[in-house]
Amino acid sequence: MENYNFQTLLTETYKALSARGLETSRADWLLEDISGLSRTQILLKQQEPVPDNILKKFLTYRERMYLGEPVQYIVGFAEFYGRKFIVNNDVLIPRPETEELVLQTLNTINQHEQTVCDIGTGTGAIAISLKKERTNLNVIATDISDDALKVAKENARLNQAEIEFLQGDALKPLINNGIKVDVLLSNPPYISYEEKVEMSETVLEYEPHLALFTQNNGLAIYKRILNDLDKVMKKDGLVIFEIGHLQGEILKSYIHEHYKVKNLAIIKDINQKNRMIQFNWMGC
């Protein structure tokens, strides 16, 4: 096996990633995840030889990275809201912007014991983060995919979070079990099939399309949830959706025209893009 120090290993990998049109930062993420070292620690070790166990794993994994596979799938976990979550091809990789959905929910709800439901939970990252940050919440998480729920349940076990998981489409698990909630949040599939041509090959090839795409210009799941809210929401209950940055005004107009809500607002993310829409449910 060729000898590498940390600097030569990263430099070689940067060049190969750049030649393939991939972000060079992927090399840093992969080395940090494999070695357990921070970026600063790696910088301080630039001229030191890479230990054989780290080098062997990095050289093997980087071949998958060169093909475009996300680093999180390669190493098997992603970080979200300061915690680690198992990820595989059955679930979307949690995005940093979705952390703002968790923060917005925590900042909006009161400190009382409430029942909260995360629709389309995927890894369980949203539901688990809420439970860990606010232990008095009664948290329910649903997903249409049994395989996704297996991942979410394992993440709940690893993070020691007590979550009730239910399988089913949209609000059907709540309706079928006669459950009413104080807070409902969701980061559902919201990308239209027409937008596939604009998506990166990495996302299209490796991440589950069931969790990405939907009909009606990306609004289909929102409308299905909205149509059944009266069956599951307590009056004045809080609803928060993550949205595509171009969907805010369209969805806001649709909600205003068809449902009785109050405090209807579009929330911007840290980059000043429309990222969430929230309201209090008053009924159909």
C-alpha cells in the first residue's frame, strides 16, 4: 500500500473529485468521518503518515465517492441537530435546512405537555430531535415506507428517544387510530417530477424517489394532508410544513382560500429563502 500523509492523501483526492465534477469538500467529510478527527486536527497532522487502518478504509470508500455516492451513505450516518442518525438508501439524508424546521417548532410551541406528530419521518431525525430537546412532548412519527420506519426506529433506539411509530400514507395512521394532535409538522416530498432534469445525478441515483417527488407541481402531499386535518387536529393546533422555496405564495393562497386558519405565515430560512409555512388550524 502506498504511503500517504494526510496532506498528500487529501490533495490527490481533491484532484480526482474535481476532475469528476464533484465537490472537493467530500474528501474532508469522508476523512473526518472515518478517522474521528476534526478538520482542525487533520490540518495539524498534515505531514504525519495516515494510520494504515484509516488509509485502507479511506481508499476503499473513496472509490464509491468518486462514483457520486453521498458520503453519508458510504459511512452510514449523517449528523442532524447535533446528533448522529443512521442513513441508508431507504431514507433521505437529513438536510441542514430542515434543522430550522425543528428550531421553528421549538420556538413556537409552549412548554406544556403536547402531542406532536411528524408526517413522513424518514430517518426519524425531526421527531427524535424534538423529543430530545423537549422531553415532555408526546411524539408520534409516521411514514408510508416500512423500510424507512425500520431505520427511524433504530435511530430512536440509538438516541434513546421514546417515539410512537405508525406506518401509513399521510394522515391515515392518525385517522385509523383516532389520534388528535396539538402540533403537526412535515417535510414531505415536494419536488415535481418535471424538476428531475434540474436535480443532480447524485441525488437521483442514490436517494429514494418516494421521499423526493410528488404530483401536482410538488403540492400533492400538502393538499392531501390539508384535506384531512380536521380529522386529526385539535382546535388552534399548530401546523408547520417545510416547503420548496418557490411554493410559499402558491400554498399560502391555496390554504387561505380553502381552509379556516389563523396566523398563516411563510417563514424564511437562514439564507432568506422561503422554507416553511405555518398556521393554527381552525377547521374546514
